[in-house]
Amino acid sequence: MYKYSELAQQVLSTLLEKYANEGIKEIEETKVLQLQEFAKYGSPMKIVKEFGGKEAYQKAIKELEDEIYTA
């Protein structure tokens, strides 16, 4: 069983690709969800709700960043 919904996993994957390709540093800010790459997932509010709310989204991003920096 996965920790996040399929859509949430796709969002995290897109964030990771964006970070790897462009080195964006603002992945923890929800404004990154306004970028064109995320439009296919819905509005930023819809995306955040997929994670269970803003706090849960921020926790997921923190976990992603931890994985990036420990790799």
C-alpha cells in the first residue's frame, strides 16, 4: 500500500524531476504548484487536498527534501 494517492505520487515525481532538471529550490512553497507542469493535476488547492491538507503537503515535501539530501 502506498502512502500517498496516485495523483499525489505523480505530483511528488514531477517536483523531483523539476528539482533534478532545473534545481528549483522553492519546492516547499505551494506557489510552485502554479507552474504549468502541475496544471494537469488540477488547481494548487486540489493538489494540496490530495495530500490531506497544507500541513500534510508540507510534511510530504519535507520528506522528499530529506530523501534528496541524504541520497
